Amino acid sequence: MMQCPSCARPSEPRLTCPQCGAPLGVELDLFAALGLPHKLVLDSRELERIYHETGRRIHPDRFASATPAVRQASLKSTALLTRAYRTLRDPVARGRYWLELMDEKLAENNQRVPADLAELVFEVQEQLGELRGARNGNANSLGAAMKARRAELEEIVNTTQEELERNFARWDSGAGERQDLVNELKSALSTIAYVRTLTRDVDRALDSATADIKTN
Amino acid sequence: MSRIFGIDLGTTNSLIAVMEGERPRILADPATGDPLLPSVVAITPQGEVFVGEQAIAMEPHLTVERDGRIHAIGFEGGEAGAVVRSVKRYMGLGGDEVAAEDRHRYSFADFSGPVVRFAVGKRTFTPSQISAEILRALKARAEAALGEKVERVVITVPAYFNDGQRQATKDAGRLAGLEVMRLVNEPTAASLAYGLNQLAEGRVAVFDLGGGTFDISILNIKGGIFEVLATNGDTHLGGDDFDRLLVDLLLADLPHQLRLDRHIWNSARLAAEAAKKELSDQDQARMKLALPDREVCKAVTRAEFERMADPLVGRSLKRCRMALTDAGLAPGEVDAVVLVGGSTRIPLVRRRVAELFGREPLCSLDPDHVVALGAAVQAGVLMGSQGDMLLLDVVPLSLGIETMGGVMERLIHRNTTIPTNVTEGFTTAVDNQTHVDIHVVQGERELAADCRSLARFKLGPIETQPAGLPRIQVSFLIDANGILNVTAHDVRTGREHSVDVKPSYGLTDDEIERMLEESIDLGEQDLEQRMLISARNDAAQLLGALSKQLDEYGSLIGAQERVQVQECAAKLEAARNGTDRAYISALVEELNQLSTPFAERIMDYAIGRALEKKSVEELS
């Protein structure tokens, strides 16, 4: 139980006061912040609607002339609402947050190469090495090959993400062995994190290669 | 309560505007009818201050006297008094951050302190103090035009301003005796002005090239919500830089020593600015500079100017592409492009922007007025008169902390919607450590040393414990103004920790307080007035809450207690519209004390009810 900083009436900890609608300024889990049940399948348009509608009511701009306590609560609740929206609208961030809620740790840094990607990763690393050491002459053709690789990596992220969302639905329906599902979620999230890091490396190498061509 | 005004505190010109009915209106100088106030401040050796056209007349320059001789007149800076223009370029900068080409323009006190200081006579002035003079002049202008007090304002800042530059702007407001209700990013403000009736829903790019700063913001407008998707910019790119190209051309044949002369330089700048404006309508312009021993003349064609200016425009376009990438959009996916800022009158700028986005940009609102108009609209939003309109802006630069090895760990990524917060756990590294030092930086580079230092925090004192045992949660919160607030608490004890903030640049609170005391213009009366308003607010809040509580939980208060509380409430009710601030505050305090036991009983009762409900649920 807490006291609403705006109307002083008692309330359960929620995003807004059930009596006067003002923000309460308490920390909540991100699903609760958006008034959602703990379900992994989310409709992004519905999410945006909730975010905009709630944001309109609790944003600090609505409380510009209120007391400092109310302004502070509005600030905290709006920051929480935004964090909830940004995290839950992205399936990968949502999955990671979900694991966190369940106290399941994802491997600290995703340095280990996912087994089924080992060959691809090896090839990409080799290509990256060539591109970094390339002179003007063949940088162009190497760059083109690298771009094709990049598309391949993006495709992997997309299919893994689809797989992730299928698992979200399975989890929500209560089907399947819980621990197996958790493991599958973890493996999908690790793969995505790993491939994303690799894609960033590729982008960086491509950027500096094109910059070199321009300056020379 | 007084109205909220919108202020565009520009590099070259400043404006003040207010909502009149449904539309924002710029408040012109009642004497001259000029809506623009040149952002130029003159300070005489005696400490007298002039702002605007009067200050421009005091700038060092060359003039031809009646006898035909050429004289150098105006305040040169230092002992002679100073005239500062484009002070916005110096806002929030440390002494060591002043660009080499800017150093000879003015007399600075030193280049080592955490704040740039202009030397005038025997005193020094920070950029915030000089900007405060511009704000005071705008306040006076609006008060003369409307006959009402200006106390609360919205001030616009470049979207790409960092934390220190924003803080310095807020400080300027405080020094001018204004309550800064909100800082708003200039391109976003412009989108609000256009959004009133000129723009359909969709994705909008606002290209804002002003006198000294450049911003690009990409927004999504939907159902009255103006949501910024990404922003980028350059706080040292604007009209001043275009002028400088022409100044360099005009002075190219002069010996180095003469080029640094402030009288010559300023006269050249005036000729350059005039030529630049001419080149927006004509194919050729002539710049003339009369020196005591000769006359310097340079003709420049538009094609030549465009060749020189192209790299500058290129810099702005590069920033546009970065913003588009961050927004996840291709240039063609933008539904409208809006031009803001005087420098978008340059035909080359318009052409290049149209090429990049593949569409003709909008410029139906005066590019010099649109930001101030938008600031007034945002002031309307804060007063609750703009219906459902709401602005969701972003933080322009990532914010992080320095970790082991000097690497920057990003806590809040650039283009995150604000307000936003993030919590980070800290502990000690050695046994019995009593303090933890945290270095907060802002920027996009990997190493903390390459980012801009924002502040250093000292957490503690921490109870002496073995290393790694203390657990302190630090919350980094960026408010709607884009300014960082830090709080900390001990996880085990739940106790709030004191955070000793040492800003790397800018003024400390103590310094601002001192400046406020020194400032003569801020009368005691203003301060008393604000304290009275705040006491009245407290009274209204307390009386409102109490009356609701008495209605709903009347059974929880004893008869005698009720009489006492109600008598005190009646006294406060009668006093709260009076002007005796001390009396109102005393009654608020008394009523608070009287009603605390009642409030505690309500809380106990509510907790009891909640527990009951839970146990019933568990049983069933």
C-alpha cells in the first residue's frame, strides 16, 4: 500500500492512481507498467496505443504546475512507461527481459560461437580479415562479397526471430516442457545477439573500406 | 497563475511569443515593431548593459567620419568594455573547449576553468550571465507589450545540445529571474508550430540550420503525439560559418596582424553577412571594406560562394543520413521536410536538402519565427490549453560511465525517448572502502576519454565492509529537458545515499546562487512573489487532499480531532488567497501536523483491507 502523491488516497502499487488517475511514481515490472498480463505474444499496434494513451495522461508536461512530489512521480512513471514500451515492443529485448524476470541468466557475453553457425562465422571472419588488409584495387569486389554475407547474416536473425516468436506462442499456451522452452529461448537469443555483433563488425569494416576508397 | 511564454534564445536573434487564443503570436518590440531581438550584448566598463541594436552600435568597427577619415570605434573588450555576439556558441563550454579561431574574438579571463569567462573591465561574465541579459530584455519587451508579468517560460535549445549546454541555458533563465518550465529542442518546437495546421500526420524531417547550430530531427506525428524518432546535429555549424568563409575571402590579402584586429574583423563580418544575403537573390555581390590606408574590394559570384560553402552543407547532409539510419528510414520514406533557421534561405542549402530527400521542402512559416512560435505552443501544452498535443523527444547523445580500462559503458543510448531512467548496481573493490567514484560521460566514442566528461559523483560514506559486499543502486534519470539527475540508495538498508555531484564543466549551484545575489536586477519582490505562489500551491494541495479524506474516511477521525483539523483548515482557507506568505506556510505546517495521525490511520486501514481481501482470495 502506498499513498497517491496527488490525491493522498491509498493505492496498491500501480502505474496510476485508481482514484484520480495521476501517476504514482513506483517501480513495477515492465508488463505491469503497461497494464499487461505476463504473456509473451504481444500486438505491436496495441502496445503503441497503450503507450501513447497512457503517456498522454502521465507525462511531466501534464503536471507542469503541480507540486514537486507529483512532478517527480510523473517523471518516474513516464520513464518506466517508456522503458517498458521500448523493451517489450522488440521481441529480442522482450525475450531477454522475460528470462530476467524468471531469474534465468543468459550467458554473460555472447562470445561462444553457436555450434550450428561455426562454419559461417569462420568464413565471415576470414573475409573480414581480407577486407581490412585490402588495397584499393580489390576492395570493391571484396566489399561486394561482404555485402552478400551481410544479407545472409540478416536472414539468420530473421528466421531465428520467427522461431523465437513461435516459442513465445507455445509458452503462452502452456504447451510443451517448460525447461525445454526456456532452453530454446536462450539459444535463440544467444544466436541473435552473436550474429548482431558480427553484423556490426561487418558494417564497421565496410564503412572504413568505403571511406578509404573515397580518401584515396 | 501567470501565463507561460515561449522563448527562442538564438545564436543571432532571439524572440518571445505567447499563445493568444488558439494561435501563437510573436511579441514585437513595442517601440520599433521589430519581432527579432539581435542576440548581442554590450557591457560598459561601468557594468552598464545594452542588448540588441544598441549593442550592435557599440561593437568594434571602422567608420568614416565627417572629415573623411576612418576611425575605429566601439568596445574592444577587456578594460574597454565588451560586446558579445553569438554567445550561444560558448554556452556550457569549459575554458579549454573554446575553438582556436574563436579565441581572438573576445577577451577571455582564462582558458583553464570549467566555464568560459569573458573579461569586461575588472569583472568577468559567464555565457549564462550574458544570455540572462538577452532573456531579461525579452522579458521586458513582452511585459511592455502586454502589461502583464513574465515569470514562467519555455526556452528552446538546439536538439544536439549536450547536458552541459542545456544546464547552462537553464542557469541563464534562473539568472534572469525566470522559472524555466521546460527546455524544448528547436526542431521539435518548429514541428509543433507547423503541426498546428500545416502538416498532415506522418513522418517529418525538420532541417534546422540557424546562426550557429545545425539540427536534424525526424519525427512521427500521429493523433496529436509528436514523437521524435532520431536526432543528430552539429552545435558549431551555422550562418556564422558561412560568413566566415566570405570574411576570409575579403581579408585574404591583409597581413595576419590586421586580420586579427577586432575592428577590421567585425567590419568585414558585416560586409560578408550583407553579401551572403544578397547572394540568395542575386548572382553576384560586392564586399567593400574601407581601411585607413586603402580600400579592400572583393566581388563574389553565387557559383563561387556555393563552391566554398558546399563542404559546410555536406557536413549537415551527413548528419541527416545518420539520423535517417538511426530512425530506420530511407530518405524517400519521409513524408514531409520542413526548413527552419535563417541559413535555410541559402539556395544551395534548399537544393541539397531537396536532392537528399527527393522532395521540395516546406517553408511556409518564416524560418526566423517558427521556433519561437513552437515554443509558445509548447507553453500552451504546459498550461493544459493544447488538448491532446504531446511532445515525446529523445536524448541526442549516449550517456554512460567510465569503467575499468577507461572504456565507456553505455547506460542510455542516443535517441532514447525521454524522460528515461536506468539503474546500475555498484559495489566496493577493496575492503573497508568508504567511497565509490563514478565518472559520467556523454558521447558516441568507445573510450571515455574521447567522450565529453559530464560529472563525477562520489557515493558514500559507505559503512566499512569487506570488498564487494556493499550494494548501492544508482539511478540515472534524464528528464524531459534532456538533463541528467542522479540518485542512489543502499540496497540492503534501503537508505538514500548522498550523491556528491561535481560537474566537469559549468557552474555549481553555489556559484549560481552567488551570481543571483550579486545581480541587482532581481528584486527581493520577485523572489517573495514566487515563494508566495508556492505556499499557495501547497495550501491548495493539502486542503484538497484533506477534504477528500474527511469525506471518504470520516469514521477514522475522532470528534475532537475533527474539530481541531477543521478549524485549522478554515483558517488556512481564509488565509491562502492573502499575501502573507509566512502565515500561509505556518498554517500549512500546523495543519500537516494535526492531520498526520489521521492520514496514518487511513493508510493502516487500507493495508488491513488489502490483506483481508488477499486472505479471502486465498481461501476461496
